[in-house]
Amino acid sequence: MELTNQLSTLFDQWNKDHLSFKNQGDFIEITTPFVDMHHDLIQLYLVEKKEKTPYVLTDDGYILNELQMLGVDVNNTQKRKDFFEITLKVFGVEYNKNSNELYVTFNTLEDYPKRQHNLLQCIIKISDMLLTSKNTVVSIFTEGITNYFETKNVIFSPNLGFIGKTGNQQTFDFVIPHSPKKNEKLIKAVNKPASDNYTNTLFPFTDVQSIRSNSEFIVIANDVNTPIADKFQSSLTNWEVKVLPWSQREDWVNDLLIF
């Protein structure tokens, strides 16, 4: 058997072994070999309707509901909205705002494989890019802080860098300038304040501490989904870096105003 035929046969057999269908009466439950952000198999649901587009394939709102439970809402910042809407267009997937469903429709069963492939690619891209990509999640958290500061009239400059004692530039997410009554504030945003994350967070502050001796050092920690670990808190506090819980922002935001 030629190699191309072998590959085709093996792939068909793999699909057969890893793709299952269960008739649930009003719909067919499809378990795919692809995994979500929890490493669980992604399930889809096929519904046959007596309409112009008789077949609907949907995730039943699962992916977006799971992301929301994990603190990732695709609609609460412009960056998320843009990413979400572009991804839907690329894969030809539709979105039901009322049920949070991601779904595709098609007229004939011959279109099923391609439409399922598009829906799966869309689901994987959304869950992966919004949840598991560290840079994207941190960027989204930083954007959330930016929007909040702007609504509260906090004056700041984003992404300013200072040369530290090591000779390297240390960049801070927000810098609030000094005023006649208040010191300059150097702020870093930390999306995951876990115990093993304090070293990378602390180093930029210690590197500029002697050079920016009149500055206040602050970390805004996202404690919505991950509690601030004791080791994270104590390690920063010992170096005179203040840790501000994001969930309590209404309590400390006025301290950041320069007037």
C-alpha cells in the first residue's frame, strides 16, 4: 500500500476511534478528540430543524460560559471584543448572545465535516488565546486596569522603563507622577499572584530601588480567580512593595490620585 493510502487509512481509523455520536432524541451528542482549557474532550450537539438551514451544530454555550466562570468575559473590553469578533468571522461561526452559544448552520449533511472542523478551530482558538496564553491574559488584565484608572481620573503613563542598578531597563505597567503632596508610584500588574511568582515580580523593584528612592512601589494583584498567596504577599512587603488586591480597588483607588 502506498504511503499516501496508508496515511489516509490511519487517519480515517483514528477519526472513527476518537469521534463518537450518541442519539439523545432531540439532538445528537458528538464527542470529539479535541480538548478544551480543562483538557476535557470538547462536545458538540447537532440539531435538525425544519427550516431553511435544517442543521445546527452548537457547543450549547459551554466554552464562553466556562471562560466567564474563570473570569474571562469576551465582551467587557474592546480588545477582547475585537479578537472574538474577528475569530468568529475567520471561521464562519455565529454567536447567540442570549445563550452564549457558538454555532454553525448548514443545508446538507455533506457540509457537516467542514462545518464541524471550522467550529472546533474557532472554539480552540478562543479558549487558547484568551485563557492559556499568559501574555494575552496579562494584557487583558492590564487593559482592565487602564480602563478603570481612566474612569476614576487616575493620571498615569503606561509602560515606562528605568535603568536599574544592574544596567538593565526595568519596565513598569503604570507610572503615576509625583505631585507636591505625593511621591511617584511605580506599578506592576500581576495576573497570577501565586507563591512561585514573586521572584519575577519583585526583581524590577529591587533593581531600581536605590535609583528611584523617592518612589512608592506597588503591585496590583488579580485576586479574582487566584487568591494572593502568603509567600507572594510577604516577599513583596518585606521589600516595601505594597500589594493591592484588584477585588478591593474601590478601597484604594483614591490613594493613587495625585491631587
